[in-house]
Amino acid sequence: MNALQELIKSKAAELKEEMIAIRHHLHAHPELSYQEFETSAFIQSQLKAIGIPFEVKATTGVIGIIEGKNPSARCIALRADIDALPIQEENNASYCSTKKGVMHACGHDVHTTCLLGAAKILFSIKDQIEGTIKLIFQPGEEKNPGGASLLIKEGVLENPKPQAIFGLHVHPNLETGLLSFRSGQVMASADEIYITIKSKGGHAAAPHLTADTILIASHLVVSLQQIISRHNNPFSPSVLSITSFQGGFTTNVIPSEVKLMGTFRAMNEEWRYKAHDLIRKQATALVESMGASLDLHIDVGYPSVFNEETLTTKARALAETYMGKDHVQTTEMRMGAEDFGYYTQHIPGCFFRLGTGNLERGISAGVHTPKFDIDENAIEIGMGMMAWLGACS
């Protein structure tokens, strides 16, 4: 263990209880996407207390700057998301959400805490690190258009421009004490599909006098699956799921309107937009050929997350040095989405997983569930690892 690594580890251990208390505060006061006013003010107060200069972007985003030796030598960005979800918490902890129907069910309170801890560590050793560290506390990860896209439009990746960006995410299926990394494609893009099929409607006993919107919608749901199975490269993961079918109100009326909703996900950006065209063409042709009309909207969401190979290989090696090789695993590819992908379209990025589960203590509930929680020993690891990556990448 070299001197810098030992110093960062010791500081993370010293800060553990303080940062757990900060996590409790954040968890108890969650705020929905683009409404993170109290959270933003709290982050600003923490940075001010440390002595870190910052600016506010995208209304609630907070961008801090730590300058080490030779500030222009390099710039590394560290990112945490700060928003919560519209979920009613069902845990019994003392730090449960105080806001009805709002919960930090995806661990963004943990991400924010880890970055605040890393900020404290890095500021305290700034004379021992080269270049500049940019701290990105990002709003709105859970909701289109994604806070990352808004921050990028407002220049978060400029003045100074980072050479690389790192982000961590809690992983309840990974035991606390472990980290996981993956090079290349790691998470999918996510687009929302909204379809309305229309006809004049009519009596169910006389289907020949109208277009049967229920039947047409049923054919369309089945037909759309062929876009994946017949057009996509089977070695490139992709998913098209219709998740809502709404139409009709009684037994003897063919409704004039049926609404479908769903999601489309892909790992390949070229295929993603080709599939959009196929969805439009196939849906329009099928519906019109059966005598109805169609309204179709594809709400383009987050791009896929691509971990730049050289950066991620180096980050994994640093993690193995910091944690020990046996404590670093390979992240599985996931069809979930993350707006971290916007950053990786502009600069090299590495999005890695922080183990937060503890099966012996019954801490295993998944993210986006009302029982989600973490083993808080993970916070010491998360802030230490973020600081280590910021100092050494």
C-alpha cells in the first residue's frame, strides 16, 4: 500500500460515521427529479463548509471544483445523481423518508454521500494530487430528458473540460465490500413508445361495420416482437416490451380508441434508430391495412452507457490495488438505462458498481422497490474509491 492510498483509506475511515449521518439526512428528505431544491441547498452548504468553490447549473445541479498542483495538467470529473423516486417507503429505519410517496429507492442518497465524502478527502489532500477535480452533483437522472443532458447543454464538460468521468451506482445484489466493472457496452438505451389506434367504434355484434381496434392492437403487439427477432443482430441485446394495453369499457362495444405503451432498449445506437423507423413503418402499415388510423410517438430517452476500455481497465486495476483483487468483479451487462450515457458520448467514462447488499442482515431488496436499503459500511468504500480514482486516474 503506497502512502497516498493509505492516506485516502484512513481519511475514509475517519469520515465514515459523519457521512452515514449525511446519508440519513438525505434519505429522510428525498426530492423528485428537477425538484431537488432542498437537496441542492444542502450540497451547496456542505461544499461551502469544506471550502470548495461551486456553481449551480440546470437549476438544482451543483458543480464543485478542487484544484490540486498544476490545475491545468488534467481534469477528472466525478458524478453523483441526487434525485429520488415516486415510491412510498416501507422500511422501519429511523432515517425513513419524511415525504409521503417519495423515496430514495435507487440509492442516489448514497451516491451523493459518497461524492461529498470523496470531496472532503480530495480537498484535504489537494496539494498531493495533480490537476483539477470536477464534482458533478446532477439532478434528474430518473426522468427524461435526463439531468446529464441539461448539464451538458449548460457547459458542465467545459472550462475545464474533463479528460474522463467516473460514476458509481449501488448494487444490492453485490455484497458490501465488493466492486464491479465492465468495459464496453454496460447499459442499454431507453426509449418510450406511445401508440393510439383509432376507428369510429361500433357494436360488438356488428364488427363488419367498423375497424376492430382491440383485434388490430392485439395483432400489433405480436407483430412488433418480430422487429427484434427478425431484424436485430442476435448478438446485440435489444428489448421491445409493450407494457400497457388500454381500450374498451363494456362487453358489447368495440372501442373507438385503444392505447398501447411500451419501452424499447438497445445496446447499439445505430440499430436503435433503425428500429425506430421499423416500428413506425410496421405499425402504420398494419393498422392502416386493417382499416384504422394510428398516432405513434417514440419519446427518445437515454443513450446506452459505454465504458471506454482503456479508462475502465485502468480503473479496475486501481480498484484492485485499493480493495484487493478478490474484491473486484465483472459487472453483468444490463438492459436498464442511465443518463450517464450522455457523458460517455462526449468524453471517456467509467460507470461502476458499489456492492451494498448484506444477505446475512437481510439487506437484499432491489432498487426501485419500497424496501430498498443498504449496508452502510459500503459508504466508506464508495467515498474512498471515488477519491482514489479522482486522485490517480
